[in-house]
Amino acid sequence: MILGKVSELIGNTPMLGIDVPDTNARLLLKIEKNNPGGSIKDRMARNMVLAALKSGRLKPGGVVVESSSGNTGIGLAMAAVEFGLQFIAVVDHHAAQDKIAVMKALGADVRFVAGNYREDEVAVVERQRMAAELATQIPGAVFMNQSDNAANAGGYSDFVRETIAQAHGTIGAYVGCVGTGGSMTGIARGLKVHDPETVTVGVEPAGSIVFGHPGYPYYQSGTGTPAGDTVGLVLDYSCIDLGVQVTDSQAFETARYVARNLALLVGGSTGGAIFKALELIHAGVLTGNVVVPIADGGEKYLHTVFNEQWLQERGLLDPNVGAQLDTWLGKTQWLESSSAPLQLSVA
């Protein structure tokens, strides 16, 4: 099939199955990094722009303004090109440099917030304030405000449809990261309409306040809600069965483990979701087909998550995580028996 627009490449991402030894579960990784912008956020970014254009809030030739740590910004930059719009991305120092470079390559106007922030401090509040202010100052500009935008959650209906088809209608659980809550809400709602018994698990960084824990700085990018910010209106707690936290070390070491053992580069927050999914599987909390989206790829974090010196300087290395993953995925038994460590299949 020959397609006519880059946006038509969004969706229909493949799924990788991983058997989890000594459990009644199978991990299904939906490879959302295969979207043209490299992340799951391509889906909702285009949906927010389409909704704004259809409602008349955004006019042809107008300006889209959004606060982003990178992935949503890349998706909006792509949509702006397709629909003949301008895009201004408001970012802070926490955004990965490779994401900023991609946005600029797509023609985005990238604006940095002012102020002195710790390296592990996310300046979401200032980003949103600045984005909202810019939208009032620029003629024809609209602040997308993904945290409170209903079209955010509404952008994941195709993800749900694809996942149900790939899993042949049987999904025991879904484990995903919670940032604005758009993907978690849209996907969890859809899966529960299909099967109310599907267990939905939201994963946030330790230090995030989404599930009521004390807030403190963290390094995971594009996920969680930092102290001082408020949880977005788009997040629907009623469709989340369990909210859990993952440390930076658990998340980043898992991403590195997946790269070295599956040859799959995943982002740091995705590493956290995989770690918690395996932990809950081995605790007997999750069974059956357990879906985890590869929200974005590790290619955007080669200078951080996959840089051992960067991790060491910040005290983020933890060899115990790899040892735990060896046990959970049966690699220890494989080394002893010389049989295949992991059973993989593509759906």
C-alpha cells in the first residue's frame, strides 16, 4: 500500500510477545516508537489539532502553542506541517536534546522557559504559564493545553482497536505510564469497554504526585506530575485500577537491559512500565496477556539513559535491577541449561 501523507503512517504499530517463565502471563509490547514521530504521542497530537480545526478554535494558517518535554511537541510539529500551521514549543532543560533537535528540524519555533532549575527538576508549571501567555499575545494562536484537553484522551481509540485485534480479544492487563493522563485514560477506558475485567495499571516516577505520594525531583522525562503542578483534568482515576511508582534507577536500568537482551531500544519511562509489569506479574497480580506500550524509543536518550557515565555521575546505576530482571525473565535458568532465554513472537 502506498500512502499519501506522513500522518497516515501513524498507528498500526506491531506487537512483540514475551513469555514470562513460571507465571500465567505473557508480556505484549506494542511498539509505538514505530510511529513517524517516534512515539505514542503522535496519535493524540494529530487528534488535538484536528479537533481544534473542526471546532473553529484553530483557524487555517494559525499558530499552535504547547508546553512539551518533546514527544507531544514532535507530534504537533508534524501535524503543523500537514495542516499548514505554525508551531511554538515551550520547553525546559529537562527535555532531551535530541527531541528538541527533531522539533526544530520539523520547523518548530522552540522557546525555553527562563529561570534556574535543578537538573532533575521539571519546570512544567512555568512551561504551561509561558505557553498560555504566548497564545494570548500572538494573533491566531491556540494553547493546546494537553493536560486539560479532552481530545488528548480521545486520540487513542485506534490504539485500543489495534491492541484488541493483535491480542485476539483477550487482554488481562494494561500497564502504562501516566503523565498528563491522556494515554492512560483513553486506553484504559477503551479496554474496559471491551472487557471490564481488564486490570489497568498506571505507572508514575517516584517523586511524582499523580497518585498522592510526596513530590520530589526525578529524572524520568515526559511522565508523571512534579511537585507544584496540578494533575490534569484529562486524567480519569476511575478507569485506573492500580497506581504504582517506579524509581529512576529501576526505569533506566530496565531500558538498558531490554536493549542488551532484546535488541530493542526503549525510552526510560517505558523501562519503568516494563519493570512494574514484570514485578506485578511475578507477584501474581497480573495474569494473561499484559500489554505495555513502547511509548517512545531509546534513540532519543542515547546521551542520558544509555550513557553509563551520565548515570554514574547521578547515582542512577543499580546492578540489582538487572539481576532481578534475569530472574523474572528466566535468564538465570537459561545460562544454566543453555536453552533459549526468552520466547519471542510478533503479533
